[in-house]
Amino acid sequence: MKAIVRERYGSAEVLKLRDVARPEIGDKQVLVRVEAAGVDRGAWHMMTGEPRVMRLVTGLRRPRSSALGMDLAGEIVAVGARVTEFAVGDQVFGTGTGAFAEYATAKPGKLARRPAGVTAVQAAAVPVSGATGLLAVRTAKVQKGQSVLVIGAGGGVGAYAVQLARLAGARVTAVCSGGKADFVRSLGAEAVIDYTRTPLTGRYDAIFDIAGNRPLPLLRGLLTPAGTLVLVGAENGGAVFGGLGRNFHAKALDPWVKHRLKAPLSIAATSDLEHLATLLAAGDLVAPVDRTYPLAEAADAIRSLEAGRVAGKLVLEL
């Protein structure tokens, strides 16, 4: 089968299209023929091996696995002996291992059935980013009439956070570059702050800081007295630890202040995917696909993501 692989950490130049053996599944796994694969910041981290602390798990000097990609949508072509949730022929979406390939393995607990009327490309843009946005909204306990600030609203997670906060009845202010202002307004943001020109101001019941590393005192200064700050991702904090230091600081400070300071870890579980699928099928949620690339151009997709040229999500279409 065709697959995007990398044998070492580095920039997009390490990505190669190769013929590799189709992966084998265990008793509790399924094999998915991939129709579309989402491209997110997690793929960039796995490609570069940064922050370097992650290499304790992924491999110190070189990746333990050459496969890349998590988000996928496709058809199940084989099921493990102990899998009862799905059958061969089911159209599914979710997260798997090695999604940047014609076939990928996945665990049933991280998949859901793709509803009728939702394309594979749309579904592949949902799992990691959609589940993370959903977790942020739930963690902040967003309610009708509240004011929510979404920093990084023009990216994949931000695009879902804007929509889901709006669906919860909140007034959403989006922070992004000026070129993405119309995009985030189309998702339901009532106000937009161009961070390249305007400092952050106002008071908010909830703040989602996505893929940033702004100081905690600055962010807390924008919260209402009982507001909630949700830190999403761990970016821009250095090559070794990224933004993890700020996340740990927030967790340590949380019990001692009136503000709620949270840095939850997102996992795209079946129940979350099913909830998002229901919203998609009903037209209440939009999969924010900027554009698609063929599998062979995965490196170009990663470069676009890294350069910040993407409004929403990129998807590899097989």
C-alpha cells in the first residue's frame, strides 16, 4: 500500500511516499481503508519530535514508528476476533494509527459511524480538533448568555470551539489574524480581534487559549472573577518542553485561586464523535475544511499548516 512515512525527525522534507506492507490488526482492532485523513498540529509534532520531551515516548533519536497521522474516515475492511462494535463494510471516522496511508489500524473505542450526508473529507476533519473543541467547551461549562474568548479561532480546534460555544448560547469573540476574520464570523463569532494589530481587551466568562503561550497573568486579567481559562495544546514554549510548563503552572495554581485554570487532555472517544456526528448531520456544525491535498502532497499540507496559512482544517484525500 501507499503510505507517508518518515525515518527521522525533522521538517516536512523528511516525509516520503513509500510502498509499505498493509498493517496487521490485533484482536481488539479494526483495519480501515482510508478515504480521507485530517492534517493537524499533532502530525507536525510527531514529524518534528518537538517538544523533545515527547521523544521519551515516541523514540529518543528517531521515531519508533515510521507511520504518521491520526484523523481518518473510511471503510472497515477487517475486524479483530474480539471486536463486536463494528463490522466489515461500516463507514466510520475517528482516530487511528498511520492515517496518512491507504490503510490504517484503529481501536473501536476511537471510532464512530459516519452519518449519511457527511462526506469522508468532512468527517476526517472532525476527530481530534472537534473533540478538543468540545472538551474545551465542556470543561468551561459554557452556558447561554456567557461571554467567551477564543484565541486561535482561525485554526482547526478554534473553528470548532467557536461553533460549539455559540451552540451553547454564548457570545463569542474570536482572536485571529485579520485574513481569517470573515472565516470566523461565518462560524458564529460576534466580534473579532486581529491580534496582529489590537491588544486583547474585555472581560470574559471563559477563555480558550489554543496553540499559544500567553502569560497566565495576562489571560487571568481578561477573566471575570469566577471565569475559566482552558489551555489547549502546548505550543511556543521552547524546543524541549513546549508550552507544557505553563500548563503545569496552571494546574498547580488552580486550587488556590477563584479562577478555574484548566489544561485538559483530549481523547476522541466514540461518544464524543457520535455527538459531533449528530451535529454535523443536522447542519448545526460545519466541518471547516480549507482545502484538500492528495496523499502524495502531504508534505505541502504540513508546510501550509506550519506557515499559518490555513483557515480551519486541511485534509488528505485518497
